[in-house]
Amino acid sequence: MWKSLQAGMKSGHSEYIWKIGRWDEINGEKSNEKDFSASERVIDAMQDVPMEVLAQVEVDGEHFVRKGDKEYWQKMQVVNAWKWEKKHSVALAIFSAELTLQNYEKKYPSGDRSHKAIEAAKKWLKNPTEENRLAANLAGSDAWSAAELAAKLTSVASVRSVWSVIEKAAELAIRSAAQSAWSAAESDALSAKAAAESVTLSIKSAAQSADSAAGEIIQKCENWMLQYVAELEEIK
């Protein structure tokens, strides 16, 4: 299974520090049940804690609760861990945003703020200067403003109409584009949060669209993550 951690192998829910190859068991003094959560998919794990370390874990003992995509286990061991850096978050955010960009373009063919947001993120990824970071932040804010406009249009339309569904998909798609830009503009930990939000918004946008299924977006993002692991720096 998969788990997201903060820098230094620290849990995002307490001061608990994980160590590769060591079996840990939940106890009331040093940890809580949230420390012992894991997900079957990487993209679900990164929704839990702003990811600075991606960990692969083995689990054992009592499987005492399941909440959504999170499973909680009595025993857990980190078997592999990799550094997750800002550039990785930006790359994921760009990938997921582009998967549903067509949902926005179909509704607003002359709108280019979503494209500009994604291109700003790509520019930072290629050349991570302060100037490009600030430009990505500006592009993200501009795209978010466009998403707010789309949201207002949605609220005017009938909730049950096809128009409303199209508007909602467009709104979510451009929000995802905005998050891709903000993943380049934010600090390391917050960039991972922005990337996770971009994936979530892309999935929701696909669910709203008649042309693509959310399940396909989930699988594409997960496949991307699994392939990308090979490019990460392994923690020994």
C-alpha cells in the first residue's frame, strides 16, 4: 500500500517518525490511528498529507477501520520511500489538468486562461526561477477568476439541465488548471497539496462530462504516478 509523509519521514498527523524496514504497532502513547493509515492507490495517499515523502508500506495485524480510500492497520512497515519534490507535484498537476482541459474549451472555445495557467506551470518546471514562480501565481489567480465566473453561470442554470452539467465540468476543469499553476507557485509541501487538488478536480470534471469517465481519469493519473516513481530519489 501507499502512504504520504512529511520531510524526515514524519507523520502528518503527529510527531511520529517512521523508519524504513521497521515494523511499528499502533499505541496510545506515541501514535494515533491516523498515523497507521494507508491507501491502495498513490493518488489517494497523497490526498491525506501534503506529501514530501512517498512511502510504500506493508501492513499486518488487525484491519480495524476503513474510511473512504484510507485503511487503518494495527501494524505497518515502510519498505520503500522516495523524496517527493515540488517539481514532481507540478508535473502531476499539469498532467491531470490537461486530461480535462477539453471540458473547458468546449464550453469556452475563445477562453485561454486555463491554457495560460498550464503553460505558466510548464515554464516554471523547465526553468524554476522566482520570476516564473510569480508568473505562475498570477496565471493561477487569473484562471481561478475564470472558474468563479463559470460557477456563477452554473448557479443561474437549472441544476437538472444539460447546460448546468456542462458548466460545472468547465468550472472544475479550469480550477484544475489554476491548481497546476499554483503548484508551481507554492512552497514544497503546499505544491503537493495543490497537485492533489488538481487531480481531484480533474476527476470531478470528468464525472460531470458526458464524454469521459472519472474512472478513466483516476486510472491515468495512477498509472502516471506508478511510472514516475522510477524517477524519484530513493531514501535509504
